[in-house]
Amino acid sequence: MNIYIFAIVGLILGVVVGWLTPLHIPASYANYTSVAVLAALDAVFGGSRAALERVFDLSNFITGFFSNVILAVVLVYVGDLIGINLYYVALIGFGLRVFINLAAIRKNIMTKRF
């Protein structure tokens, strides 16, 4: 139960620091940033799902987190180089995975409670 307290405190602290930090991202990097954030959210929801299913592995989470973010940004960059909007492909792919993981988390929580 202590791990959940640390996760919630870390989440609140991250939101407060992000809210108070005057960080402005140029419009030219907006596609890269949004895809990177969505890829990171995918890894976080996947890690949360794995933790609920009691199969969480920290090294798998860390490597998945960074490889998802790097792959997403590289995919968008290569798409920009060749003139194809791969930004949308990454958004759809990672967005779909976020919703699948969220549905699995909800199902796991609901089956444990009832």
C-alpha cells in the first residue's frame, strides 16, 4: 500500500511543478512533444496494468518507457523528413494502447472489488 502513496504524492508533485514551471515549447516541436507525452502515458498505463496484474518488472518498464518515447519521436521525425504525416499514425497507435490499458485497469479493479 505504501507504493500507492508514493505514486500519488509523486503525481501531485509532478503536476504542481509542471504547473508552476514556465516552460514554453515552440510550435515547431509541438508534434514531437505531444507524441512523446502520449508514448510516455502509454508506458505508465502499461506499467500500472502490469502492477495490478502482479507481473510488473521495473527494468521492463524503464526500457519500455524510454524506447516508446524515442521510437515515437523518431517516427515523427522520419515522417517529417520524407513528407508523410506519421504524427497521426503515432497518435492513433499510442492513443489506442492507452485506452486498451485503461480498460484493462478498470476491468481489473472492478473484478477485484466485486
